[in-house]
Amino acid sequence: MAVYKETINVQSHGKTPTYINVTEDVRRIIEESGIQNGLCAVISPHTTCSVFFEEFVHDYNENGDEFLQEDLNNALSAIIPDHVSADQYNYPGEKHYEEVETWPDVDFWLPGGDRTALFNGDAHLRSTILGSSETFEVDEGKLGVGVTGYIYFVDFDRTRPRERKCKVVVIGE
């Protein structure tokens, strides 16, 4: 049994949820792995990000999101509204702020001491609902999905742009 790992580096814009189609990267990684039959896990190590599998949609809104992504944003916002005030969610609590304020890179997390920079409770909850990973079949050296099945990495955090990592692990023979 062989294991092959690679990381896809992605950039979120931080204004709205950032959707990144990683399907072609995953296909390339499977091919480079040399594994013919097995499993491929696509994983987000970030607590405000998710990986999900959905149909590719050819229509886009004015923000560049596919229509199914816009529909997903609308559905999630209906049950988990954007985090815009301190009293809206329990998170982040005072002890969390106090802990972050001890970190050596505190200015990255709380620029100028601005506690609103941690108003991302909505992103944490949305990513919890969707999950941090998806597992796919590797069949004869190829990603085992249909023609319209695509893999997306999404960063729900709207507090600022960020560099993110999407981990891909291919296991098999």
C-alpha cells in the first residue's frame, strides 16, 4: 500500500465566502501519485474552511460565485447569520480574547487591538456543518467521480484575506 501527500495552496479574498475549485489539482495529484486503485482524501486543516463535492454550475453571479454556491450562501445565512456584533454569538468569549492577546503574533489576529477581527463565529459554524474533508475513489489512476462532479474548497471567514492550505492524501496500490 502506498501513500502520497501534497498540499494545494489557495488564497481567500475575505469579503464573502471564497470558493476555490480544486478538482483539476486533485486530478493531477492522483495522476502524479501513481496509485491506480484506492482512496483520495481532500482535507482542510482550517476551522473556518470546508471541502465539499458538488455539481459544476455554468452560471455565475456578479461576485463570481457559481449559482449553487450563491444558493448555499443564502441557505447557510438563513440558519447562521453573518457575525457582525459582539452580542450575536457566544464566540469569541472573554477568555478567548485574553488568550489571543498573549500570542506573539497578536497584531495579525487583532490588528491594533481590534476585537471585531475575531467576529467569525458564523464561519466556524458553517464549516462545522459542511465538514472539513471529502473522500473519493481512485479508479484506474483517475478521480472516481462523474463528469459534473467537482471538488471545492471554501473559506467562510470574511474577516480578512488569507493564505490557506488544502491537503490531499492518496492511499492505495
